[in-house]
Amino acid sequence: GTGTQKEKKLAAATLRGVTMRPSGKWQAQLYYAGKSRYIGVFDNKERASLAYEIAREVLKGDEGPSNAGETEKNVNLARKAAFAGVNEHTGQ
């Protein structure tokens, strides 16, 4: 890739749970209940990083889901909290 693309990928690598998509948008994901869980795609790395941190905090106190349904419920709650927190923080 070009130098600019390498710089963007390097910058993304320094943020936990954040990767740059081919579209130039930023994806947040975290590891929970043995799998990588998608949080969402955001316009910039700061929003993606904030979403990751919010979702991580929501799931942090969880002792671990007892079944797949509970896992999905917990991840969905974390995802909703992440988007709400990002929108609240950025004034949208």
C-alpha cells in the first residue's frame, strides 16, 4: 500500500479493539465469551475507540453468560450502550 495507508493502519493498531475498514471507516470489536464481537462501524477512530471502551465497561462486570441467548442479549446491550454513549459524547 501507499505510505498514507500504512500510516493509517499503524495509527489504528495503537487503539485497542479498533481497526480500519477498506472503506476508510473504523470498526470497533471486542472479545467476549470466547469470540470476537462486532460493536459497530464509525466515521473516525476516536468514536470507534470510545464505543469499544463503553461496550467493554458494560460487559466487564458480567460473570459470563450461561447460554448463547444470554450472550447475544449482553452483546446487544453493550452495542446499544456504545452507540448511545458515542452519540451523547459527540452531540448527535
